[in-house]
Amino acid sequence: MTLSDLKIAMSKMNLPNCYAQKLMQSNGRIWPIKSFGWSEFSSVLQKKEPIMVNLFNSLGVSKSGTLHRENLRESLKKTGLVATEANITSMMKFLGADASGSIKYGQFREFMMLIPTDELNVNPW
């Protein structure tokens, strides 16, 4: 995986390009590096997994382990962010909500895995 590959992925997810460089740096090797392989990428994800699980659970997921509109609305309010219907609809669509309007952990994870670990620790919202 190259920096260019990551920038393309960031663009598709509407994430800032600077996240690509931060993700490349998060694999622990000294910058500048030109690429890294699956084992290094997998290692970065394994380190981030507990953070992503905690974030997902902090959204007030249902007993079935899914995130619904109401959960998202309450979480946004608790963090002081705007919880308008338009914002919630946009977030649900962006995270890939299914036909019933719920988001599973895998969908949430797919988005969060590209966000640098430092960003998740500082202010995930």
C-alpha cells in the first residue's frame, strides 16, 4: 500500500488527505516510507480495534449490537454536537446504514479504520 493508495481511499471516504500520511506514520516505521504491506497494515488495525470497539459501544448501541438513529441522536447531543435530522440522516447514509436504518459494527469499523489512531484518541467526534 502506498501513500497514493491511501489518499485515494481517504478521498472516497471524504476524509482529509493528511490522514493518509498520519496512517502511514502510525505503523511505527521512521518517516519517510514509500509503502507498507498487509502485515504492517494489519498490525495498525489490531492496535486500533479496541479503540474502535469502545467508540462504537459508546454510541449506545442496541442489545442486538447495532446503532440506530435514536442512539446516534442521543450520542451527538451528549457530545455537544448538532443533532439535526439532516445531520443524522447524512451520518447514517455515510456510514452505510441498511434498509432498516441501522449500522453494524463492521460498517462503522470500515470507516473508522482509515482515521489515524491519534485522531481517535484526541477527539473521535
